[in-house]
Amino acid sequence: MLFKRCRIGLENAALGDKSLNTDLTRSILSGLASGLTQFSGPSRVALICAFDYGSDLYVFDENHLLSGFKPQLKQYYDKQWRPEAEAGPGESCAQYLPERLLPGLVSRGTSSGRIYYQMWFTESHPNACSVLPTSCWLGLANHLHSRWSDEGTAFTQDILRRTLKTYAPLALAEALHSEALNRYRKCLWFAETAEESGQKVLTKSQFAGIVEAVVKISTVKEEGKRPRGKLFFLSSARLEKVDFLARLQPEQQPGLTNTKHVRKMLSAVEGSDFALICDEHGVRGIAHSPHGNDEERHILSDEDLPERLEVDFQDGRGVIRVGAAPICTFADGLLSSRRLSPDLSPLEKPLLRHIRDWRLRKNLIEVVRAIASHAVEHRYGCLVALDLADPPTAMPGQSLAVALDLKQKDALQLAIAMAKIDGAVHIDCNGRLHAFACLLDGLQIENEERSRGARFNASLRFSAAHPGRFLLISVSEDGPLSVFENGVQLNRQRS
């Protein structure tokens, strides 16, 4: 029992003239978890709801997402948590939990005429660009649960499950519109009506069309190469703010649906400080990017155009931003909340345990980040062996006569290049490179995974054979980073 008048809502229950259809609720929970897992990695979801003012609270948490927050939930839900006024038929008002009540979770709730109170929860992933798309996803779950709560045939349940599972593009469009509108209004120094603001910022449907086009463009090759370069999107009403270097003739401006033409034009801004400037219809011209090297020529600034949408293509993957704020990424035609740069948070705790000097810890993390980021960007796998012993352990590989100090820029660049060769780069706890192309030996252990590659299982074996002496960091060419110590993967995700 989490709190007073709480029931585990896994069975249908009659509440006055309303009935809680838990089959439909479970379908929504299932679709929500599946969609968020595809978008952000393994994700659990939970729901707390009450049908009537006087009814018990029902908890749906089959995967124990809320079990670590029992004291906070008990303190909150044992007190006056109820909405001040009950929403009427067809009405809905947002409900919020106190800020910082549940660190590490994203929550969103509503009170409506059909369901008196509901609050949905999911995990906040540390490597996510933004929680906005996830929050929009939870908003749809709120709406669907309220709208279909008293119906829910098997056909309806399947439709709702599929809708939530494939909601990523629309959740992203809603998040982009919300962030763009918020940024635009914050920079206004005069009052403006909602209608006037709406004319200056792209609509949700326009953002949805842009997201669809971006995903398609990312998969189109030109002369065998995937796209690189930047696209910037603005409402046509705001194009007057742009100082174009080159503007296309109106009758020759490619539309966004012509993805091959847009991809071809990206070649003109590849590897430069330029960007293609687009509105809701298509490409309008070329201007300087705000992230170039010449600060005086940054035309598209946060001050002038805070609501601009930036799409940075990086060889088939990329980042979608509103202003300078990343909202999501994409790779191989799929959207994701995860940053393109590897998540090194699993490395921080073991380093803190083994190395007291914060300067050494910071240096090691920066070294690993540089090596791993280059591998992810250029799509190759690599291995880093952090040697915690003093003096360092001898490893079979290409040993250097004099260790390289990786605080030096040239030495770090050389280490990045050496990491491309099969085997591990051997780095000591002072940030010096001793060897590369090192072989990782070790006997077979019980928790090996045959579904994973040789790099993964070799790291398990080697770290088990050298307990307390090594941290192994394995970077997969498709992005995920794994950290090993004592024969265990420290950042193993829940299935």
C-alpha cells in the first residue's frame, strides 16, 4: 500500500455509475511503454488515478517504477492532493506534482469530466536531449484514457496501443511547437495576442510535416554519401529577419516533399558555416549559420529569431534544435530522445570510487568522451581500457616506448586514431596512453551474452580476470556505450 485509500488497480472495479476498464488501461500502458522504449531506451510507465471525488486511488505499476518513491508519494497523496474544482463534461484541466517531488521521473496529469484525477509517470533518461517529447506523449495517454475510459472494445484497445507506440513524430512536433512558441514569447518586449504569436511561429501540423521530411532526407544518399549540413526553418512571416547570402527564385524553390532535391542542395552547405533557410513550404535560400566561426556574421541569433528550428545533418544522423536547445536526435530514419554524444554518467561513480583527485577524474572523462564521440560520429567501434593500478598492468599489444600524455591535443588526436585499430587503447589513471591494439584475454564466464559481439564479451572476460584493476569502456559503432568492471556491465539496462 503506497498511501491511504489506495488500491492496486489490476482488476475491473465498479465505482458508482462508472466502471474502471483496466483492460483498456493496460493497453494504453503497454503502447506507451513500447513507444517510449523505442524513442528513449527501456522505459517503464505507471499510472495513479481516481474516477470520482470520493473514490479510492488506483495504482497501475506492474514494473515497480514508483516503488523507490513511496515516502514522497505517501506524503503527497495522504494530504490534500485533490483538484480544487471537479471538471465538467467535456472539460479538462492540467494537474501537476510539486517540483522535485520525484527526481528522475517525468509526470503529467489531468482532471476531467470522465476521470476525476489521473497522473502518468515514466523515467527521465539522463542522456535525453529534452523531456518535452516524453511529456507530450504522457499528455496523449491522459487524453486517450479519459476519452475512452468507459468504452474499450478489443478493437479500440489495439488502436490505442498502436497509436501510442507510433506517436514519436507527433509527440516531437507538439514539443517543437511548444518550445518555439515559448521562446518567441519570452523574447517579446511588447504585448502580443495569441493569434499574432501564432502567425509568427510554425504550427503543430507544419512542424509535423517538417519532421517527416527531415527523417526522409536523412536516409537519402547523394553520390553514395549521406547528408551533412544544416537546415533552418522559420515561419514565412519571419523570413524578413534573415539576411540572405543567396535567395532562390520563387518558382525554383524546392518543396520539402521533394526530399531528393533538398538533399542535393544540402551539398552546397556541407562542411561550411552556411545553412539552407526554409519556411513551412520549402527551401528559400542560404545564409550564415549561427554556429560558425565568425561571430559578427551570425545572422540567425537567439535574440532575433529564438523560435527558429535547426536541423543539423551528420552523415545520416543528426540533431533537431529549437534555437540552441536540442530537443531530439535522429539516426538511420528513426527519431530518438538520446543525445548523439555517448552518455558517460555510468563511468563517473566507479572513477569516484577509485580516484580521489577530481582533476584526474575530469581529465579521464574528457579523454574517454573524445575517443567515444569520434567513434560514434564516424561509425566505428572501439575499446578503452582504463588501468586503475599503479604501476600500470602490462597488456599484450602495440606498446609505446614513451607513454603519451593525453592532456596534449596532438597526443589525444593520435589516441583517437589508434582507437580505430582492433583491440583496446591502454590508458593509465593519470591519462597517459601506454599501448594500442591490445588483446583482451580471459576465461569464459557465466554472464556472457552470445547475442552481443566479441568486443562486449571480451570486456566482460578481461574485467573479470583483473578484478579492481580495470574499467573497460566498449563503444558500439551504432552508438551505445558499455562500462565494465569485475566481470559486470555497470550500465546494463532493464529489459
